Amino acid sequence: MDFLHIAQPLVWSLAGLFGLLFIASGIVRVMTRTQPHKDYSELSQRVSSWWIMISVFSAALLLSKNLSLLMFGLISFLALKEYFSMIPTRRTDRRVLFWAYLAIPMQYYWVSTGWYGLFIIFIPVYMFLLLPTRMLLIGDTRKFLSSLSTIHWGLMTLVFSISHVAFLMALPDTINPSAGSAGLVLYLVFLTQFNDVAQYSWGKLFGKRKIMPSVSPNKTWAGFVGGVITTSGLAVALAGLLTPMSLLQSAMAGLIISVAGFLGDVTISALKRDIGVKDCGNLLPGHGGMLDRIDSLTFSAPLFFHFIYYLYY
Amino acid sequence: MTKLLRFIFFRMIVRFIVLVGLGLNIRRRELLPKQGPAIIVANHNSHLDTMVLMSLLEPALLDRVQPVAAMDYFMKNRLLAWFSSNILRIVPLARQFKAHDNPLKPVHDALEAGKILILFPEGSRGEPEQMKAFKKGIARLAQAHPEVPVIPVYMHGLGTALPKGEALFVPFFCDVFVGQARYYDNTRNDYLQQLQEQMYQLESEYKAGHAGGVY
């Protein structure tokens, strides 16, 4: 049972994460008690959802690799379902969408066998060619291009990109002797989510000049820059514990994760603005849907993965 | 035995499909009936409609809830008839009948026995996600049972997940908007019109939050 062989740094980091959660819950409790006239219900829901998400994530990470892959596959599925339910689709595309869903178990299966070659081309090449072929057999040419591109974009973003986190997990533990591949996954996911919180907090505290007013009116330069600096700092601080990276490499990793995270976030914001919805769902109270939670990861996961893959594998 | 099968079917299989395969966005679930007799009226897009509605009610009500369904379709062969009467426990409704027969008799009986009925006043599933005019039977029923609440429920998405004439299920989120209970008050025509109007309002509430839809 690999439960007994869990790398110590991983356990310490997860313990630290739960420590942070306790502090967050404590702060929310104090705030609601000292300022009873203000409504903190959304913040409180948000923290409760974090408890559940972090518990599930930690359990999967500690228990087994395959369980973690299953979890990431499920995340892809839930996000893709939100996406397909949100975008305009044609009635004739039901069978095409079915194949798109089927790509999830297949993609995560390649990951579980560690078949990098197929993992990296399955969705960008094979699904890219299969989807129009299936559409041709149905023969509806109205809105053909729009439909095809939105479906494939969803697959690329929510299955292909997110499966990079899973492939990070499937890499041999030998590339990261201290904390194993699970350490790298924790490093990436934690920093991406931390960056969201950091950008939000810096923006709330000091934000004035808007960075992308037409896409996301709440994003400010102060939030962005503050987020990049804090996330990169934390990336350097945690690198020794969770990764094999040097000082310079971890600073670059922090930069990649924070900038990519920001771009992923505003990309999904632009998409929601285009479609005309505020949240992608109600799966995670206080956060919205799964897609609202993993928006930053859709950009940071493939970029961080290739950075590590180039350096250490 | 069939009670156990029914429990397994609705509380486990259907619930799993509804939660994982579909995913629900429910508004005002608290307005769903908590006791019988009651009538739930909903727009009809898919065989999944009944399943979703039955899985949304409190588990203790499973014994009381019965969908009203067309006899000619749901009793067309022995296997389907067994499933319809033992698992779904439908109240069969004859679509062709003689002038002096009262096709609504089994429905009246069920209401008098305190059942919660699920009824689709559009008559059939029709084109996916296109609402049709309600048939008059529902007004007749409400008039005969003015003490029974009629709860309108608007559903969207199931006609895309599993439309009429398709066997392939494709996962989609589904929206369920529950409206305020309506009791029979004035005339049958007015009642029918108000009920229909309430349903259109629920539909526009849905449309206000969803600009996507179908090309």
C-alpha cells in the first residue's frame, strides 16, 4: 500500500494547506461576528467549498495515482458538461458531442499508461479530425464552422489542458526525489489557486487602474502585479520542499503560473461575457461552476508541465 | 419486491444519472409538494422528465407519486407494461375512448387516494424544447379537485440530453424552475390560460439567464 510511502514534504505541505483553511475560516467567523450588519454569506460559502475541494484533492493525491487521474478526469467531465450546456449548440450535434465526451476517458487512459506520444496528439490531431468527420456524416452545414470550433475549443481547454495536470501526476516519482510527482501537482494547483486569491486580494486593497476593462472590470493592475510578485515569491519558497527546481527556475515557474493563471482567468471571463452568463454553474457554492474554478488552470497547467518536462524529463 | 426494485431504480440508478450524467440547476425546490394529494404539471421534452421530477421529491414521498401516462404507449408490450405499472406506477390514461367513458376516472381516483401526480398537459413530448398549448384535461381535473394544489414546473435541457426518438443519451445540464402552487378558482378556460401563462413566465425566467441556447 503506497499510503505508507507518502513523501514527507507532501504531508507537510497538505498540513500547511489545511492550516491556511483553518485561518481563513477563523477570519470569516471573526468578520461575521464583529460586523453583523454586513453580508458575508458568499465569502463563507466560498471557504466551505474550499474545505470540500481541498479535502477531496488531498485524499486523491495521498491515496493513489490512479485515483488522482480519475479525479482530474471527473473535473474535465464536469467542466466540459458546463461548457456544452452553456454554449450554443445545434440539435444535430448531439452525436458529435457524444464523441467529444468520449475523448475524456480515452485521453486520461493514455495518461494512465504514460503514453506521452498519444497523450500529446490525441485531441489536437485525432479529435480535431474526427469531429468534423462525424459532423459531415450528419450533413448539417448550417453554422458548421462555429459549431466545430466551439466544440473543439472546449476539448482543448477543458480536457487537453487539464489532462496536463494528470500527466504531471503520471510522471515517474524519480524526477522529483523529495516529493514525487504528486508534489509537482500540488505545487502547480496550489500556486494557481493561490494566485487567484492573491490577485483578488491585492486588487481589492490597492486596485485602481483597470487592466482589461472591456473583458473583466474587476481586474486591476495592482491585483495583477501584486499577484505575480506574491505568487512568484511563494513559488521560490515552496520549490525546495515540493520540486527539484533551482532558485532561478522556481522564480520562472512562479512567473509562468501567475501570468498564465491570469490569462486563463480572463479568457474564461471573455467567454462568459460573450455568451452572456455570470457563472458557469452552481456546483461549488460561492465559486460558481467547475469551469469558474479551473479557469486559471487551463492556461497554467500545460505551460508549467512543459517547463518541468523540458527541464527534468 | 417491486417496492424494493422501485426504490433501487429511483433512489439509486435515476439519482446517479441525474446527478452525474445530467447535473441540475433547480430554482425554488422548496415549492415542490411535501404531501399528497397534489398535481405537478410540467412541460414535456423527454422520457427523462418524469425521472428527474420523481428524483427531486423527498424520498418518503416515493410511494405516493405516480406519473400520468398514455396507455397506448406505456402499455404497448408486456415488458413495458410491467415496468410502467410496477416501477413507474403510472396512472394509465386512454387517449382514444368512447363518448360516454370518462378517461380521467383513474386520475380522479388517484387524487382521492392522496397521490402526487405528475402530469404533462402538452400531451406528448413533441419537438425538443418547444412548448405547446396545454390540453383542457388539467383544468377539468383542477375544477373537480379545487383543494388540490397544482404546481407548475418548467424544465429545460432534457430534450437535448435525450430527445424523442433517440436512444443515445448525451450529458447536459438541466434547469428545473418550480412555480407557485395554483388552486382552481374561476372558470376552466381562465384557469387553463393562467396556468399556461405561469409556465411561459417560468420559461422566460429561464431564458433571461441563458443567452446561449440553440443556433
